[in-house]
Amino acid sequence: MSVITSLKSAVMKRVLARTGGLDLTKLDRVPDKLAWPLGRDGVDPTQRLTSSREKDPVQRLASLMGLEVWLITGYDEGREVLGNVNHSTDIRPYMGASGDVEKGDIGGLGFTDPPEHTRQRKLLTPEFTMRRLERLKPGIADIIAKQLDETEAGAAGDPDGVVDLVQTFAFPVPFRVICDLLGLDDEHRETFRQLGTARFDVSEGGAGSIGAIGGSREFLLAETARQRHDPGPGLIGQIVREHGEEINDFDLGGLADGAFTGGLETSASMLALGTVVLLQNRELWKSLAEDPDSVDDIVEELLRQLAVVQVAFPRFAKEDVVVGGHRIKKGSVMLVHLPTASRDPRSTPGEGLCPVKESSNHLAFGHGLHRCVGAELARMELRAAYPALAKRFPDMQLAVDPSDLEYHAKSIVYGLEALPVRLS
């Protein structure tokens, strides 16, 4: 039995036991009482979310299969929840899985607690130090240059001079970077690409997202097994060479899947959404092209404003806890809404887009044990891509009214379906 088949079986046994036989994966939509925090007003959190934070940054959201679900929208409260080492991200006790590979352990850092989380992160962290990442800079610059060429060619080939920046730039840049990082052969990349976006979309209920997650995980498990015998030049092969039997294929596949999750859709969304914001703030667009010293603050402010990962890994209370004056019972789920928390005026005063040193006070990469291990790689990509885009196409404009842009619906990672632009 495959890992994914086992996982689905474990999930369904738990779900059916708790819901009297209702198969939740067959629901055609996620109930609004759970999904509404995934909505936005363009690039901004909805007024409902902002009002919720202003009224009370800690609120009971719903009860799901007997579990209380709490929504955290404040910056201080979010940091408190994410930084509490006594909370768990291990969802296996809530899925009926035993932790054994054959019985559906999903693996990966995001859903792993110490000491296992500590052991695995120590294997992964050296691959994301600035020293190791420096070797990727020339490759990232080459990838960006190639995609700029493709963007220009795409516009030249369109009778209206319009090109979709998602397809020619925002998605291909981080996709090619993450493929290089993992050490994937060219022949495997197309299969990998097709698994890139559907995993975060919950607009059609649970089945589509579970299937997409399963597909990418099975692909990476197979790739890990292949590189065990023929290590590639990237992260997977490097860990195999340095640690060998210290880590099994399943755990290594989980680490690779975490790198994929954190490095592809999130960076693609940031590149697309950030460009939308910048094209409506022409002074910042010009500054990116002409003032290299401005890049870091602009990137941090975009990360704070956009925070494309909408909800952090769920935290499960291992004991009764008080957050923001509310007693949260043992076993309850806490969801930290990263965009609303990052815009909390208690963290960064002021309205609108304002790149300043304080912009780094955000939760876009999470916080605590599970803070994104690839944060510096993401910054490296953004700091290279935005200025290159602005320098190459200083007169770029949106080809549609901003209100006509189509955004991902009910997606954990928020982004654009398409970004039509004119280059001049």
C-alpha cells in the first residue's frame, strides 16, 4: 500500500468515526465558517478580518469534528502562539495515524514536533545558510535574465503587446530555482511543474488539495529513492552524501516536499502580487531600478503587506493555555492569520505601503520553531527579481484595471491566476 493511500485511509477512518459516516473529502466546498479567513479584498485582508482583529485578536472560529478552532489575528498574540514550544503541529493524533510510514505518517518539518523536528531541521538548515545560498546567486541571475527574455518575446508575439507575467516570470523563476536547489533532472521537471499550484486550493473542498499534495509527495519520495543510488547536485543529493543512512527516504522526501512547498508557490505569489503593488506605486518601481540601497526595505515591506501564506501551520494546544485573555482548552486548534497579524498597527504603525526599517516586524515567514527555513532564499530571489524587472521594463503597466485581476479563491497561499501587463 502506498504512503498516500495509507494516509487517505487513516484520515477517512478518523473522519468517519467523528462525523457519523460523513465523508468530508466529498464536500464540494469548505464551509464558510472555516474558509472565510482565506478571502481577501484584492491584496488586502478583508474588512471582516481587520474588524475582527480590532474587536478581539483572539476569537473562537468554529468547532470542527469536536475540535475547537481559534483564529488569531493580532501580531503579539500570533508571535506568542507560534513561539510557544509547548504547542504541537503534529496532526497525526487527530488523523488516526500511528507515526509509522506504512500507516500514513505524513512526514516533513511542518507537521513534526521536537525532538524529531530538531533532528530533521539540523539536516536541512546547513543547506540554507548564507554561505551555501551564495552559490545559487549566479544561477538565480541567469534564470531571471532568461525569463525576462521570454517575457519580452511573449509581449512581442501578442497583437496587443500583452503578456501574462505569472506564466513568463513569476512562476518560472522560483520553479527553476527550486528545481536547481533540489537537484532535479530536466526530464523530471515537467511532471514536477504540473503538481505546483493545486495543492493549496481548497475552493473545491478537501479532495483536490489532498490529491495534489499526495501527487507531489509521491513524486518526491520516488525522486529521493532514485537519488539515494545516484545523488544529484542539489539538496537531496547533498543530504544523501553527507548523512547517508542517518535519514530514511521517507523523511528526506518530506524535507524535500517542505522545500518545494515553501519555495515555489509562495515565491511565485510574492513576485506576482508584489509587482501588482509596485506598478501602482511608481516611485517605488523607479527606486527599485535606480537605487540599489532601497531594495531591502521595499522587499520587507512587500512581505509584510502581502504575507502570501495566509494561515500558519495549525498549532494544537497540548495543555490548557491563556492567549489574549481567552482560555483555550487542551486539544484545541489555533490558526494564526499571518497577513492580518503582520499589518497589526501595534507592530508597524502607519497606513499604506511605507518601506522603513520597522517593516521587518512581520510574520510572513512565521515565527518560532517552524519559521520558514528558506526565508533567506526567498529574500534572495525577491531582491534580485524585482529590480531586474523594473530595470528591464521601467514603463511596464497593468493591462487591465486592478479590480479585474483574478486571485486564487480560498487558497492557503494567496496569489494571482494571471497578471496581464504591457511592457511599454
